[in-house]
Amino acid sequence: MTDELKPMPSPNRLVHEPARLAILTVLSSCASADFVFLQGVTGLSKGNLSVQLTNLETAGLVVITKEIIDKKMRTTVRLTDRGGSEIAEYWRTMDAIRASMKGERRRRAPANPGRLLPEPAV
Amino acid sequence: MTSKAKALPGVETVQQQARTPNSSSEYGTTPNLKKIRYLTEHFRQLQGLDSVVFGAFWAFYELVPWGPWVFLWFVVLGIGLACSRCDYFEEYYQWRFGWNEPPKNRELESNGHLVSFAVVLALIVLRWLGNKIGCPELWLRTIVLFGFVCDLGWSRQRFVNPRNAYLLPAILAVIFVYTYPTLHPPDSAHTAFWKALTDLVMPVFLIVVGLCDHLLLLRLMPKRISEDDYDG
């Protein structure tokens, strides 16, 4: 197999989705966060955030805890060990993709630099 | 969306309704992860309203001369401290922006604001003691500045930290106000001015930095969560 046919490392689709990536980024930067904080930081709508959290919980990446504080329900979300390792693995994969793209660009650049010039207007 | 889907009359409307403009991620674009990470890590530091209240009380305390009413001013200051650190602001920030728990290994970093606050409190006590034991005030003020410099140093992303835009100039201004009269003693006409300036610079510093912290938090997290939304 030549270098050109080497498969790209593919990121985890569950983590790669932007809304879930934003949620996991928040949770990887703190020990736990409540629903209101997640909603404010990520800017997701209540329904979307709820659905994404359920997806992440089903996949075993987060733990959702509900407790009543001052007669109000507080939903707290925490990253599981698996969630932590998944997000770390995701960033490693992205770094590998970035590095391979950089290498590819460097390899191709000196071959035909004229191709980078814009097409003349007709 | 394919050209076939565009041809269907209902599809476009449903898609437009689904794309509510409250999230970049709901548009399918990459969210600003740097901003998200910064906001999560510095959430406690950006809650600056307690500094504003404390600075205002401190300014009040500085403006009133020491005398037989000193005990009263300590009571007033105590009320100020209680107001600034009581649950009121914590509850407000929790209601307005939510709540997060800092990681176990970075609790001190997240609570750098509190440490600075404790240092400022120590200044008040030391100043009172300093009057008794003749301790130089400049040394005491240096403790306060040291607290804020530590607060600054605890930020891991200090080179891209937006707080630096106002915290660094404010610290430099305080250092200037404290050191200039020492290096170039003012003449008699300006002595009162410099004394007032050195007395009030720290309270003003706390008020300005606290306000800027709060405004930065509002800017980074502008969406107001209504009471109805707070049901988890």
C-alpha cells in the first residue's frame, strides 16, 4: 500500500458532532456542571441539549444526576472515565489528522506551485 | 440539502424553523471551543460583583477619617464583607448563569479570586495593626498586589486571557500610584492629593476589576436563562 492510500484516522462520530463536542468540552474542563450552565455556555436550546445529554448518557460518556435543591430540580452532569478517555482520544485523533494533512500539503506544495495561483479572469 | 428536497414546499420551512439562532452548533458549524473552555475554567474568577461591593465599602471606609468612631466603621466594613460574600451573589450567578464545580486538582486556581479577597481582608487588619506597631503601609499594599498577581499567574491561558486586557493595566496603575510618591515626594501643595489617591486606588481597583469581570462574563455568556427554563 502506498502513502497516498493510507487511511485517515477517523474521529469518533459520537464525539465529533458539534453540539456533543461542545458539551464534552465543557465537562472535560470542570468536575461537573448543571443544565443551566451547559445551556448558557453551549448556546443550545433546552430540547437539543436534553437530547444530546441523553445520547451521551446512553453511550456511557456522561452521568446525569437529578437532585432537588431549595424545592427546585437541579440536573448535574459529570463526565465518566470512559467519557474522559473518549474526548482525549478524539483530540489525539484530530491532532493526527492535522499532522497528516500538514505533511501531505508540504509533500505536494513544491511539485506544482503554479496550481496555487488563481485562474486568470476571462 | 439536495435539489429534490428544495423542490418540496414544506421542507424548507421546517428546516428554517429548526435552525433557531441560539447556537452555532445547531447550524452545523464548529462551536467556539476555546471560548467554551475559557468560560468554564474561569467561571468563578469572572463573578466580580462581590469585588465591586467590597471595593465600594472600602472606599467608604477610606473616605471617613479614623477617630472615635473606628469601631462603627469596622461594623460597616463587616456588613460590607457579609453582603459581598453572602449567598446573595452566589445565588444570583447560579440563577443567571448556572453552576459548575471546578476539577479537584484546580480548586485553588478557580478560587484565586477568593484568595485575593482574603489578602485584601488581611490588608485591612494589618493596616489597623500597622498603626499600632508602626508597620509601613507600602509593604502592606504590596501584599494586596501580590494577591492579584498570583490570581493572574494562576490562569493557565494567561497569554490569551481576556482578563489581562484590564487586569494588567489596573495593576500597573496601582503600582505607579504607590511607588511614584515614594520615589518623587510631592510638594506640600500636592501632598493631600497623593494621599487621597493612594488611599482610594485599591478600592477603585477592586470596583473596576470587579465590574470588568462581570461585563466580560455577560459578553461571553449573553443569553439570559429565564425562570421557566430552570427546570433541568
